[in-house]
Amino acid sequence: ADAAAGKPTVANLLRQSCMRGGDFESAVNFLAETPTLGARNYYVVAGAKPGEGAVITRNATGVGTDVQRLSQGYPADAPWYLLQTNYDRWDNTTHPAPLLPKVFGDDLRRESGHALMGKLSPQTFGMEDLWHVMSDNGASTLGSGHWGMYNQATIHTELIVPGTGEYHSYEGHQIAATVIVV
């Protein structure tokens, strides 16, 4: 019934948002409120102007959507970044790694990401720093045997700066290309 009513998938809604154009606020509102097909999802939205950043946590109806603004980000006393993993920001549960938890331990991407970002400064932060954070497997912050920002389930990583048009897309690094027998 929802498909017959013309509700878009979450990926198609993102496409529609880009095609509509408009400013940052209209994109955030459109992505947060428009009913979709499918399950809960996250959108990470960056604007072209300083201070424009949001993580949208939503369900299919668009009702009860949570929008975390950059001003509500991290660190709490002087926010300059947002961090989104596969879990709601208010979920402080330690989850097992989604793939082979007996091998890869706990999913500590959030902890690893914050530890890496905590070593950086907004005054000098650049694409190389972002790549370092997004490609870190957790060994530098958590030790081996944990699920870091980059992990065996990472399909691709995208680094985008809307203000300059800079865009980089990377396939998984194939660090788990060998067969693991448990």
C-alpha cells in the first residue's frame, strides 16, 4: 500500500532531496519529515556554510524524528563535530561486533571515533585527518580484537566537503580478504 501511494525508499528520498535543491534547512526538513518505505535509518547531512551539520535519526513515518545539530555535537563544551555509527546516539549499550563477535569482540566504533577526533583540532582539521579517522580499524585507540571505525563490514567510505565540492569515495580496504575459519 505504501509503495502504491508513492512513498520513496530511503535512498530515493535522498536523491529527491538533492534534485530539489534548496538550502540546508529545507534539505534537513525534507529528509526528516517525508514518509518513506522501509525501516529506520540515519542521514548525515553537511551544509556548505559553517555550522551546517546534522544527523537525522528517523523511522518510515517521519514522525518522532530526532535531528542532532552540529551545535549539539562533540565535545559537549565546544561542539565542532558529529559522529554517527549504526546505533542511535542515545543508545549507550555495548553491542557485539555484527560479524564474528568471538573474533572481533565488541563494536566500539563510537568510542574509537571519539578517541581519534579528540586528538584533533577544528582549527587544523582537514580531509587527511577525516580519512585517518574513517580508515582506522580501532587498533590505535582500542587495541586489537575490537570493531573500530573501519571494520570488516565497511563497504565504502565517502568524504565530502559541500562548501568546496570536494568528494572522495573509497571501496572497502579488503583487510578481511582472506577466509576466517572459526
